[in-house]
Amino acid sequence: MADFAPIANGEATPRERIPHLAFDEFRRRALELVGDGARVVQYFAYADGGRVKLMAVIRTDRLLAAGCDAPEAYPALTAQCEPFHLFEREIAEQFGIRPEGHPWLKMVRYHRNQRGCVDVFGNDYAEEIPGRYPYYAVEGEEIHEVAVGPVHAGVIEPGHFRFNCIGERVLHLEIQLGYQHRGVERLLLDADAKRLPILAEGIAGDTAIGHSLCLAQAMEALAGIETDAGARVIRTIALELERIANHVGDLGALSGDVAFLPPANYCGRMRGDFLNMTLWMCGNRFGKGLVRPGGVRFPMTDEDRRTLNGRIAELKTQVEHVVDLLFSTSSVRARFEGCGVVCAADAEKLGLVGPAGRASGISYDARRVFPTEHYRRLEIPEHAESSGDVYARAKVRADEVLQSIGIIQSLLADPVETRCAENADFTLSPSSLVVTVNEAWRGEISHCVLTDAAGKILRYKVKDPSFHNWNGLAMALRNTGISDFPLNNKSFNLSYCGFDL
């Protein structure tokens, strides 16, 4: 029987080895796999030889892939299996393929489809206003709506939040993004090889290491480039520093949201300290310019190791004290506990990943299940909370900070030697597929690259963890006071640009 075929994370596979099924068989098997507990890593459309095709990558304890020719319309997979929800909306927007019976068919990023065919959503793209469409509305005399954004106070990106409320209680939150769609995936198709890492670093600025690592691994697999052990150690340290800096910053912001200022101030300062450790490694606080196909651009000397070791040892004690202060304060616990609950069943249906998923009992961590770089030689324990509330999301982050500090200290214990990589041109394997999966600080990141017969990139698909998790924030707000929105929002701290692409 035709089936999805196993592929390895970060390894190039000839496209001829990827099963090309009849659509009905493709749909049936995808629904069976996900219905049995598998998760959707990638599901997208692409144009090849004048035809539009579909490709799905699904994970169990391994990655499975299959493709098919795309029909002009088809019975929506989402109607039977919720995790396909956003993927099908994205396909409809990008290629004008209608998923019939989709329970909530609305645009994702507000742009014309690539084929120039009739728009599935009936939008007039002469109007550059993503949010002008009929929002979901709750009827009733006592119901009122609160609209927030897309322009926000402070330095944050644009997104529109529309609350349906009865009194202070939120019945439904609808989130509309797409206000800064940059066309990243199209840019990656045509860019010079030297520019690809720079584009990847800008997909989501706070996840520059995560996205540049996925791209580098994909290019290495397709070009047959081997990295050395030292580069793999440095990349792992950089990814963990990125995780720590963001988690520490968000723990401080959560403290500020409940008006508990000592941890807010301490965490703000410590976040800067961790960013400065990345600055020491490569000259950029966000790690831009460090990871390149072939390895890293900066070595790690014994002096670097001593400096970083001293800094992180000093910060570890401070982090432990601040975490203890935060979680032992009764007024903080009173605000965190029971606020913004996403139960395990809903988290599974929405496909939540990363700390947001682990806070709802989903123990999946790509570092453990699909290890890359030096993670193959590390023990990444399962740790998950069960309550699914703000407290759980904060606790998972705090636990991960201390775990990541331990990982970095272990990697700094021994000398690190590497041959520095430069921005070089490389030739990609023709007619190949590669999927890279890494655990960034928000969760599972995946890049998928298809090449044509000439070795040119045919399709470059990016999936940031925020693609899964924005609907988790909407679910967290149900039956919660609207005044708790900032607290819940920060407990997820999702990326607008990582979603908008």
C-alpha cells in the first residue's frame, strides 16, 4: 500500500524516493497518521513543471513525507483533523486552492495568490488593509467588542486583536496578523547563495540563531558540506544562549505585568548580560553573522571559554535567586495560577509546540526527538507541566533557563577548535528534498527545501513556532478577564514577523 516514507532530519533525499500518491490516498493516509497522534511539521503547495503539487511532512518518533498533485478544490482535512487548520488556509492563500468545508477559512497574510487565479477569499488587494473583513461576532445585547491594534503602544510589531466580551469576561478573541508580510519565502527562492543566511537571520530577529541554523543545515545537506565538531559545539552554545536571553526577558516582563518590580528589573538586566555573551562570541547581541553553511564564522579560544564560563557562573546564582523570588511570592502565584488555561486536549488539537505545548503536558522537544549539532551527545530530559496556565508557561521557561545554563557550562569545559566558514557559493543537489527541524526558544522551527533538476531552489518553506501557537493564545483568553490579556500574551510572547513571513 502507498504510504508516507521516512526521511532523516537534516539529510538530503532524492525527490524520486518521496512517494507521490493519488490525492485521495494522500488525504486518507495523512488523516490516519495525525488522527493516531502524529503531528504536522510541514504541509504546503508548490509549482513544479506547470503543475501545483502538495507536500506533507509529519512526525511521529521520526519524520515521514509524501506528496501528490493538488486538485483545484478538495474536502478540507481540517474538517476532520484540526492540526491542518492554518496550513490549509495558507495553501488557499498562496495558490488559490480551496479546502471545501474548512470550518474557518480566512486569509493568513493578505496577499494575492501566486497563480493569479480567482482569490479564494474574495479580497480586493488594491486595499492594503489586512483587517478589513467580517470578524467573528457574538450576538447579544450585553455583548461588546474591544479592538486593539494593529498599531500598539511601545516598540512592538503590528497585529490586530478583537475581543468579544460580556462585561470583563472574554468569550472569544480573534487575532489578525499579516500587516508586515515581506515575502520571505519568495526572496529565498531567488537570492544569491551568500545572501541566504542574512535573509534567514531576519525571519524573526529574536530567533536569528534558530532560523539561520535551519537554513545552514539545509544548505549543508544539499551541498554535501560537513561541519566539524567545534562548529557544532559553538552552534549549540549560541542556540542555548538565545533561549536563555529570551526566557529571562519574558520572566521579567511577566513580573512587570503583575506589578512585581524586583524580578522585572533583575531579569531585564540579566537578559542584557546573556545577550552580551552572544556579542562576545560573534560581535552581535542577537547572533547575526555567526552561523553559516559549513560551520561558524568565529572561533572560540581558551580566553573566550574562560570569559564566558566566568560570566555564566556568576549569572547562574542570580537567576536561581530571582526565580525563587518570583515563584515563592504569593501575590505572583495568585495571578499566574489558573490564568489563561489551555488544556492538554486543546493544545494537542492546535498543535502547540515549545514551552507553550510543554506547559499543557506535551513533552515534545526537538532537541531530544530529532537532535542535531551537539545535541546528539546531550541528555535532554522530558519536562512538562500539566496545568496549562500562565504559571505553567512561566515555570517551563524558568526550568529551561537553568537547564540551558547547565548545557553551556558542560560545553565550555573543554577546548573548542573549529575551522571558520565564510560566505561561500555552493552547488545544491538536483531534484532533492531536505527538512530541518530544531528546537528554538519558542519551540519547533522547520525549514523545508526542494530543488529542481538543475539544482535551483524550487520551493523554500519556512515554519516558525508562532505559526502553531498564536491560536493557543486565543484559546487561553476564553473565559478569562480581558485585563489578563497582557499577562497571557507575554506568557506566550509570540512572533508577529515569524508568522507574517
